[in-house]
Amino acid sequence: MSQKNPFQNYLEILENASKILGLSSKELKILQTPNRILEKEISIIGDDTHEKKFKAYRVQFSNARGPYKGGIRFHPEADIEEVKALAALMSIKCAVVNIPLGGGKGGVQCNPKILSDREISEISRGWVRAMADFVGPEKDIPAPDVYTNPEIMGIMMDEFEKIHGKSAPGFITGKPLALGGSLGRGTATAQGGVYVLEELIKIQNGTPEGMKVAIQGFGNAGLHVANILHSLGYKIVGVSDSHGALYAPNGLDPQQIATQKHEKGGLHHIYCEGNICDAKKLMADGVQIMTNEELLECECDILIPAALDRQIHEGNAGNIKAKIILELANGPTTPEADVILEEKGILVIPDVLANAGGVTVSYFEWVQNLANYYWTEEEVKEKLKKIMLSAFHDIVEFAQIQKISYRKAAFVLVVRRILEALKFRGRV
Ligand code: NAD
């Protein structure tokens, strides 16, 4: 595992882009420095009637191109360096898909798995109360991220409206449809990734049939991408969650696995109780139990990290067998691993492009909320495809001309876009 934290990784990628662009030290400094860092404490009364305290974060990285935009993560390992890195990546990502939004990110250091629904609801309201002066439809628009969901967004919107005494659906995206959510938002991250993956395979003259896909993470991003790719004829050979992975060389039906996971409480529990696994059932289904680490190195054509950051690092990049990596997670590959993957000729569709479908449809949701006029799912998908393919071709063409990786090309292109906005504002 890389010793560097996610923010140091962001700085390294930025510095590489800066060398290609020949940025001045003033320009580089602006791109390295968040506009505002909010670190607060949330206090709730737990179900055991004792007070529980949690660290809460919001980093507003850049609003050069529009209001800050970015999700809120509930995770035991959420910390300020991670939130800073994710906020920076949001600024880059919104510029990659060329939408008029900046970058921010939030988090609460907590473990939702050991909290009750009531406690999670109190934490969600606490986050909004702590940040209320700094967020809002024209300032900073949050959204879901790891272990937060549409229900939590609904509760947060309710708290925001209570504080400000007015309706404000545009305060937050990823809401349930009943509260002004957008059709297509649930599957947007995965769908956007699939649009660019299919386009890459098309320009390589490949076909999806039988292409083997392994996916790390089986949540919003991971499960939806598994389902969409399965329906398009790809073979889903591996899936995983925080407890471990299932690998099946002949393919898995992701929806069936999801149903069983839901019934049993985890992928691992479909076949095992504790350390004891049902060998007969495993054999009958043609499934092997693997660790998350083994899954990343399994035999497959396409690897999709869709869980946490820094999963592909210098310790395992050399063992990766996939030919394409579609980064649905944020920051899943360290800069050291990037060098190894490039040497091996593995094509990485970088996070700032691969998972930008999520923020793109979040942008659509915000636009619909502000206009109070709602689109059909077909309209959403059509507009999403157009934006994703345009961003993809910008990056691929630039990468080919410059002979650089897609990640470097994405950063160089959008650092230019952000600097252009900063110049017109007279800030550089
Ligand atoms: P989620 O909470 O819905 O799912 C996370 C999944 O990761 C779960 O299946 C969980 O079991 C698994 N996981 C957790 N720790 C793991 C570990 N150590 N090893 C393997 N799996 C582990 O979250 P999500 O919304 O699907 O987000 C996943 C990734 O995609 C994150 O990096 C997130 O920032 C990124 N992303 C999500 C969206 C979105 O719209 N949901 C948009 C852009 C980026």
C-alpha cells in the first residue's frame, strides 16, 4: 500500500500535469489549495442514551466554474486528507464533463454498520446543522457517497429546509424521486462508465460478448455496473464487498447474487458461515471464494474498482491481468501503480471520467429542481450519453496527440479549463 495519503496522490498527479502545461507557481498553488476547510463535531444521543460524538467535514475546493458540488461519505476511515483529495477530484471531474460546477466533498467519521437508523438520521441532521451557513443551492450542493443514500439525502434536505424556512430541493442531489430526485440518478455512475467503456471497446474494434469483468465493490456503483454489463453480454466473473470476493470463471448473474447477498447479509455468507464454507454448493455453482486482494489480480479482461481508494498500488499493479481498468471508485489507483500499469500497456479509464456520470446526473437533478420541471428517463440517459462521449473523445484525442495516459490527458485538459475560469475572474 502506498505510504502517501489520497491528497498527496492528487498533488502528484497535478504536478505531472503542471509540468506538461508549464504552470506558474501562483497557478499551481491555487490548484493545490482548497478554498475552505470545515471541520466540525456532531453530537447525538445514542440509542444507549449516552452522548456520541463524530467528526464531520466539508471541503470546498474550487468554485471557479460554479457552486461547489460533491458527495458526503459516512465511513470509519473518513478523514480530512481523504475529503480534501475527493473535493479536489470533484473540481477536476466537473471540468472533465464540462458542467458549470466546482468541487467539494464531505464526510462523517462513523461506522454506519453499527449505528441504528435513528442514529444515522441524527448524524445526517447534525451534519446539515453544522454546515448550514456554508451550503445551499447557489453555494455548495452535496450528494450521496460511500454508505450514504437517497433516504439520507431526503433527511438532509428536510433539515436544511427547516433551518432556512423555505423549500430548497436544489440544496442536495441524489434524493428520492418523491422529493425531487432525478430519474436515472441511481444508475448514473455505472451507466456513464458503461458508455465510455463501450466507446473504448468500439474504437479498439472489440465486442462485449464473453469479455470477462471483475468488479470490486457491490454497492451503488458496483452492483449497477455489474447488472448493466451483464445485460449487454459481458461475463461477470468476479464481484466483492467489504467481506470478500466471489470468482466464477464461467460467469455469475449479478442480480441473483445481489438477492442472495441481501437475504444472507454479505457476499461471503452466500456460501460460508464464519470460516466454514459449503464446498458442494461452491462446486455446483462453479464459484471460488477469494479475498479482495486476489480479486484484483484475477484472470479477467476488464477490472472495475468500485469501492475505496488506493486499492491498486505498487505492490499489486504488476500482477494485474486485466487489459482495461474502469475506475468507478474515486482514487483507486496510486500514482506509483499508474506508472506500472502504463508500462504494462493496461488502459486505465480514470475516475474523473469513468465515474463522472454520477455528478452529471446530479447536475441534471439540480437543473430540474431549479426549473421545477422534470425530464423522462430517456431524456436523462440521452443527455448523459452525449456528455460522457464528448468528454471521452476530448481525452482520447488529446492523449493520442500528446502520447500520454488518459489520466494525464484529462488533468491537463481540465486544468486549462479551470485556469481559464480563474483568469476571467481575475484571480490569476
Ligand atoms: P456504496 O456504499 O453503495 O458501496 C460501497 C461498496 O464497497 C459496498 O459493496 C462495500 O461492501 C464495498 N466495500 C467497502 N469496503 C471495501 C473493501 N475494503 N474492499 C472491497 N469492497 C469494499 O458506495 P458507492 O456509491 O457504490 O461508491 C463506491 C465508490 O464509487 C466510491 O469510491 C465512490 O466515491 C465512487 N463513486 C460513487 C458514485 C455514486 O454515484 N454512487 C459516484 C462517483 C464515484
